[in-house]
Amino acid sequence: MRYFLSRVGQAAVIIFGIMLAVFVLLRLTAGDPARIKGQIFSSNEVIEEYRRQFGTDRGIFQQLSTFLVGLTQGSLGDSFRFQQPVTDIVLPALQNTLFLGLSALLLSLVFAVVLGTLSARTPGGWIAKLSTGVAIIGQSAPLFWVGLILISVFSVQLGWLPSGGFTSWNSLVLPSLALALTILPAQMRVLTASVRAEMTEDYVRTARAFGIKRWRIYFVHILRNASLPLLTVVGNDMGILLGGAIVAEVVFNFPGIGSLALTALTARDYPLVQGITIVAASTFVLVNLFVDLAYTLINPRVRVGGQA
Amino acid sequence: MKQPEKGNALLTVSATAFALLLMVAFVGPFFLVDPIQQDLRHVLEPPLSPNHLLGTDALGRDVLSRLVSGARISLLVALVGMMGSILLGTIFGFTSGTKFKPLAWLSDRLIDMQMAFPYVLLAIVIVAAVGPSIPVLIVLMILAGWPSAARVTRSIVLGERAKDYVRAAELVGANQLRILTRYIGPTVVPAILVIAPLQAAAMIVMEATLSFLGLGVQPPTPSWGGILLEGKPYLRDAWWLTTLPGLTIALTCAVLIGLGQGISAKLTGNRRRRVDVLRDPLQGEDSGEKIQPSQEKGHPGRSVERK
């Protein structure tokens, strides 16, 4: 319980730190959004008016306090560009990004379990070779390039799947596939190694002596024991997934926080950039926290030895 | 007759390939047409057309020339980023290995935080703040890359700390700085030699990704990611604009990963010393830890127990 509380506290401190850092960094260095909003030859009065409207005419500490007060009411300010509360724009986008990340994670887990287990069973077999090939591609080919190749094969040449946007569940297939490929190699390698280690355990021999079917031994008995290391990898994958989702969104024109962030960046819409970064980073910290806590629940050994 | 060592062939092939690549990147541009010279009469010509071996892009610029001159930028940025991140990472790795606990703790937490934070997000904030440019790109790459180098160094330093020669040095009264630099320092070198090419491969992918997002090298300066970005709208009509730079990136990374494996194999063969840092450069070096589930998860940096 103490562990639980200290982890939650740590996460809260990190989120707050990120908020402050992002706010100060953007306010200190960013250009003047009023100048961008106004026409090139706008008079100073117009610019001043925009500044008042955006609140950028006041000192940084005043702006910070307004921001923090807004935060307690669940507001991240208004977007300069869309003239809407930032949360109204960011949350739907975040939802799409989470969909994408989750489906990529599921996809890669399915592949990792099937390919990893089968290639542990027969090292050197064709499945093992196929897995090595997939792992090499996943490690050296950049995500955005894989994405572009997938688009040109499956939507331009074959016309099977949409090339971008998020109109139906079909739109999720290609981006998740590209994203899954980036986290698959590590998962597969770890699972193969741990399945191979479990294979020689006594309980496997016993199960076999009992006449339990092979696939059942592999995918039920061994997998349950072999999946703990995999969980650690999945925890480490969160950062790659979020970063990768941003890239994949740009490649596939997928309406998530990544493409939104780039739009906001080109429009110099600082409240929006700030809101996106804060929401994304907090989501990330929370997901990590969740993974850590889940891990202690599943693996009692961590709970006991965790203070080391 | 000396038995040819395993891994030497890999080392020779990948080192030759890399040297060739460097030569093409830095000498090649002098023999090719200007990569930003537009020619609107010859746009989107496919590869193997006259005068343009790899075709032209939407502005009639020569793709081969752009790839070669992009190689110069991409490799330069990647190599500088690699050196910077390894330098910073080594410093933090040693800091984590000091006896002074608060400093080591702080360094550990910084490594964990930076390791976990997605670099694309960091890039978006920083570029939003100061605008995209090549120096900013290099800083971003160093920021994104140092934790992996730091963790490798850290685990070696902590491992060496417990050994008798360090204890002996402590007993004789050598100060901590001397122990870290003169005694433990040299033991880190082989591992750094191995991770350097892997780090460079990660940097190349990173540069390409950031440039592809428009956060890195800016047009008209050609870089591999930038060429891909400019080729994206022509996916349907001009496959070579995206396929070729992507293939170049993938091959370069494969060569660099091969180089890392070759160096590792050579070092292991020569010294019977296990340089076990051959993991993927972007995804952490702690697979050894992952296989033993008894290690705690919350602090991925702590794969080696502190004595």
C-alpha cells in the first residue's frame, strides 16, 4: 500500500512538473501569436486587441496563475486558432490515438505470442526464420516508411483498405499494423527466450505425462509462466507506442493528437500545443503507473523484493 | 594457420560498406548535379531515365543527387548526435555509479524519466518553442539518445565497483574521481565501441522521423526524411520518391547494426569478455533483466544491484 501511494504521488509530481516546464518553455520562447493571427500590415491597435483577447499582454506569472486556476476547473485554456476550449479539441483526438495505440498493442501481442511460442518450439524452423525476418524489418525500417509502403501496396495498388483518415474500423488496420511492427521485435525475442526457458521445467514434463495436448501445454501452461517478462517489455513499449502513434497518425492522416499537434505547431497555436503535450504526457505517465501497479499485482515477487 | 574468428567477416563487410557510404556521402556531391536545381520540364521521371539514374521528383530535381547529398546531412547529424549522446550518457552513467547517493539517485531518476518520455513529444514542444533548425535537431537527438548510453555505462560501473581491484584502490586511499576515471573508466570502452554504431543507427532513424514530421532538417536542404516527406503526396504516381530513401535508411541501419555486432563478436572473441549490450538501440538494454521476472519493474534503470 505504501508502494502504491508513493507511486501515485510520484506520478502526480511528474505530471505537475511537465505542465510547468511546458508552460514556461512555450511562454518564454514562443513568438507572438497575435502577430501571426493578425494580417501582416495590421495596425498596432489590432495586434493589441488580439493580445488582450489571448491574454498574452500580461506578465508571465499572471498568465501562469490564470492557467493554474483554469486547470483546477478542468480547463486548459482556449485555442487561438479554433476559438474553442482546448479540451474540446484534444480529448476526442486523444481517444482516437488511444484506439490506435491499443489496437497496435493487441495486434503485436497476438503476433508475438503466436510467432514467439512457435519459434521457441522449433528453433530453426520456417516460423523461426520468418520471425527473425520480421524482427529485422521491424528494427531497421523506420515506421513512417513502413506506413507509406503499406499504403502504396494495400490501398493504392490493391485498393483493399483506406489509405488514411478515421472513417471506419478498416481505417485502423494499416496504422496499427505499422505501429505494431515497431514493438513486435522486442516482445517476440523476450517471449521466445522465456518460453524456451520454461520448456524444460518439470511441470511441462508432468503435463505431457498426463497426456495434455501439446498446443494446450504451450498456449496455456507455458504461456502463463512465460508471459511475465513480456509484461515488462509491454511496460517499456508505452513510450514507443505513444511516440510512434504520433508518427503513424501523420503518415495515415489519422485524426489523433499527433496530427493535431503538428497542425497546432504550424499555426503557432500555443495553448493547443501546450494542451496536447500536457494531456499526452499525463496519459503516458498514468499508463506507466497503471502498468507498474498491474505488474505488482500479478507478480508477487516484485511486491516482496520491490524495495531493493 | 590462425582460425578466422567468427564475426570478423561481418565486421569486415559492414565496416567496408560503411566506409563506402561515408565516402559517397562526402565526396559524391562533387560529382553530381546540384540537388536543389529544379528542372520543370523533366518532373517525376521514373528511375533509369536518361540523365537521371534514379529519376526526378515533382520539381525535376535529380533523386540520386538528392539522396547522396541527403546522406551527407543525415550522416553528419547522426554522427554528431551519436557522439554527443554517448558523451552525455557516459557522464550520467558514471554519475549514477558514484558513491555519493543523492547524486546517483538524481541521475537514476533523470535516466528513467528521459528514457520513458517519447522523444517525438519532446521534439514537438521544443520545436514549438525555438523553431526547427539543424542545431536544434542535434540537441533533440542528444536528448533522446543519452539515456540508453547512460544505462549501459551505469550497469558496467556498478558491476566493476564490487570487484576487488576497486576495493583495493579504495583501501589504498585513491579518491573517488580517480577510481572512476582511471580505474573503472577503461572498462567501459569496449561497450561504448559496441553501442556507438547501434546508437548511430537509432540516430539515423530519429533524424529521418523528425525531418519527415517537418521538425528536423528544413527544405530545400535535402535529408532522407525530408525527401520522404516531399515524396508522400506522390505515392500513387511516383513510387521511387518514397521507396528509394526508405530503402537507403533501412540499408544504412542494417549496415550499422552489423557493424555493432561485428565489433561485439570481435571483442568477445579476443578478450573472452562478454559485451552484452547488443539490444536494439531504441528499445532499452535490459532484456537480460526482462528474462528474470524477479527483478523489480518500477525502476528499469536498476538492473544491477547496488552493493
